[in-house]
Amino acid sequence: MKLIIQTSSAAFGMGLLSSTGVLLHEIHGRDRLPLARNLGDLFRALTADARVGPADIDGVCVDLGPGGLSSTRAGVSFANAFAYATPARLAGVSALDLLMLAARSKTERPVIALRPAQGGQAFWAFYVTGDLRDWGCEPPGPVIARTQQAHGDIALAGPLARLRLEAGDMSAVQLLDIDPPPLAHFATARWRRPAEVAGVAILEPITAPDALGPA
């Protein structure tokens, strides 16, 4: 089974996926408040609930962001350490891919997935029928305007209350407030391979627009 880790949003979560991509167990910090931001405690609670141990886990996949940098680094560091200490294979996913997958369960429109960045900007990625078409980091208004002009009706997905969206930006746009996306979407997201440094598999959080593109 695969361990999945999500820490780039406000709520931490972990889960276990079967070999066929079924979400077998999950745990969320918001539901276990004493454990909310302690990944070691969350992992112990998850494996205790599922009655499994580290030896039963053959892979680990972590949400790389973009998102809260400190919390994302915590999740990525935990995944790197777990993969180093066990035979589990290491992989990562983009938080924007997870948002797109959650949005596609609610709409057939092309989707702009967004996460807030500094200075009123947003990390964004644009998808048509699930395919990544464009990405970047800039104020969301111009992204929305030019995407509407090129593609017509679109949907926005992400933590919309934390994005600086003007009323004019959202004309004829379907709004999908998603934060965080359900853990089950790890099963169909594009998993990214780690880099290797001196023979050790290492993942890094997504902190720059060029890392949003195809891995």
C-alpha cells in the first residue's frame, strides 16, 4: 500500500492507498486536534487505526504544494525521511493537480486551479479535460480575463476566500471553493519522480512557477 501526505493547505492529512488506488484509511489533523500539526503522531494514529506498520508500505507520495511553505516543507521532509529509512518508493504531486481533480468531479468546464502566493499573486495552472495547458504565478485577475477570452466559460478551484479576487474577475465564472482537496485524488494525480542526490531520492517543495509544469 501507499502512504499519502498532504500538508500544503491549512489542514494536515494522511492516508493509505491500496495497490489499485482505493483510499483505505485516512486521518486529518483538524479531526485529531492534539495531533493536528505533528506528522509523527498522525502517522502513528493512522497506522494504528489501519493495523499496519511501516513494513506494509511500499510507496510514499507527498503534496509538494504550492502552498504554505513551512507546512509543505514539513510534509516533504517527512516523506523524504520515510523513503530513506524504508524500501518505500518516493513520489510527489502538485497541489494544483489535486485541486483540478477535485474540481472535475463538480464541473465539466475548463479549470484554473489557484493557490495564494505573496504580494497578492497566485500560483495557477489551467486544465482542459484534465490536461495541463498553462501555468504561472501572477495576480489572478489577468489570468482569469485572458483565459475566459480564449476559452469561454471556465471554473476556478482553490481556497477562494484567501485569494484576492475582484467581483469583476468572477463574471460568468464557476466558483469552486476547495481547501484542501480530498485525499482520494492522490490516486489519479500525476505522480512526480524525485531527484537523486548521491544516490538518495529527494523531493523539494514547489516554490517557483517553472516547477508547476510537466515533471
